[in-house]
Amino acid sequence: MREKKPAQSVVKVAKKERYSWPPPADPNDVYVVKDKNPIHSILTALPVIMLVVGLYFYYQGESEQNQGVPIHSESQQVSGVFTGFSVVKSGSKGRHYLWIEQAGKTRGIRFRPEQLSQLQALERGSDIQLDIAPTVPNSKTLWAWKVLQGEKIILEMDLTVR
């Protein structure tokens, strides 16, 4: 009998190098920084550094405001018509404001979040008298430490202990 020859494959054998996708970048077309300029590195990092430092000082100042006790020597008395409360979402508890209207102008006075339950007794549209003071020397942020509506004391804060 005759010997059978193995059948030839239908697939042709590749004689060229295999093609890859995506094609490799031509070394002449690729931009490579030859040497890095240290000034460029600092200038690109500067906005991030400034943001971190700014946030640090902001939250440090806010913490001093919140933890401080109103300064009695810088205290002042104001009166006006009570218009309501507001909260600015900031930090864990937010910044709470008591709003009064004085001579046609609206003014916000800060108070501590835990004092809100006492201040809920205030009647909107009624006259109130406040003793306010900063908690940080020479600060423009004033905190209510005593609130009167009529003859009734709504809030009176101890100025010696926080």
C-alpha cells in the first residue's frame, strides 16, 4: 500500500514579523523632558500648598471662635426686632445665627448650637435686647451671651467657663 502524506495546512506560515496594535510610538515623536526645572516643580505645587495652608488657618480661627468665651470687656448691647434663625453648613455642627432688624438693616449674631433649644422661645416680630461680644480679641464676629425679650431672660451665658 501506498503511504499517505500528511495533508498540507490551509493556513499559511507567517514570514514577516507579527503586527501589534496599537503601533509603538516613534521615538522621534514622543516628548520626553530632558531635565526638570525645580522652579517649575515649586510653581505647580504652590496652589495646592496655598489651599492647604489657607484651610488650616481658617479652621484654626473657627475653632478659636467656637471654643472661646465672650470677652466681657468688649461686650455691647443691641436691640432690634427678632426675625429668625439660620444655619450655615460648616464643620460638624454648622454656624448658627440669630437675626435681628435694626433701623431697617438686618444683622446676624452668632450663638452656639446647644443654645438653640433655649432660643426657640423667642417670638418672631417682637423686640429683643442682646448683649453681644467677640470670643477672640478684636474679632468682628459677635456672639450672643444674653438675650432678653420683654422682661424675660431667654438666654444668659456664664462668661467665666466654657
